[in-house]
Amino acid sequence: MVFYCKDCNNEFNVDDLVRIKMGQYKNLKGTISLIYEDGENVQVVISLRSKKILIDFPSTYLEKIKE
């Protein structure tokens, strides 16, 4: 599933590498695992030391990292 965020001028796909640019997780990197049907929210996998967590973010909080 591909989603284009109009507010942030990014196109997101599942498994894209992203950086969180707002909130308490600012500057952490993660991978998109799910794009919700509303298109405004995505689920990101973030690795914290020995644990991976899933967190939902508005797409405007994310910035795609060029590989």
C-alpha cells in the first residue's frame, strides 16, 4: 500500500525507513509496518535497545529517509 502525505510532501510505503520529527520520540528512526486505511496514520516499528515496539504516528510526524 502506498500513501502520499499532502502536508509533508512524502510518499510512504510499508518497510520504508523513516525518522520521527516531532513528539517525545523525536529523531528516532524506525520502519513503517502498517499504513492505516484513513491514510493519515501509520504504524512504525522502533528498536529500543533489546526490544522492538510498535507505535502509531500521524504521517505528518514522519520524514522518509533516503537509503
